[in-house]
Amino acid sequence: MPSGMWHHMEYLESSFSLSLRALSTDYHEITKGIFNFFILRYFDRAMHGVADNSWTKFKPNKAFKNAEKQLPKHGV
């Protein structure tokens, strides 16, 4: 999965997943990672409390729309 790609996974059965990450040497990627870690995750957590159902539905829909935009760019 390319760095910075918003993704969504749903498991149909019980499962286990493991995500491995590597630190980037690119300043822009480091800045984005810091933003995600210190700000975006708290925003996501707050949205689950404020707009639980609509936020939970919005996220996979947004991920699918983003994927549909990217597919033609990559020849898929």
C-alpha cells in the first residue's frame, strides 16, 4: 500500500492482520505522519463519539471513492 493512501478493510470472518511501517526520509512524508499521529487520530476518535453511525459509514465510502479515482491513474 503506498504511503498516505487512505484504505479500508472489512473482515467477513475472524482474522488477524499485521501492518508494518517504515520511517520515511522525505520531509513532507514525516510532517504528514506527525500530523496523522498527533491530530488526525484524535479527530477520528472524536467523530466516532459525535457522529458514530454516519462517520462509520462515511469512512469506507470515502475510501472506495478515492480508490476509484486512483485506479485509472495506475492502469487498472
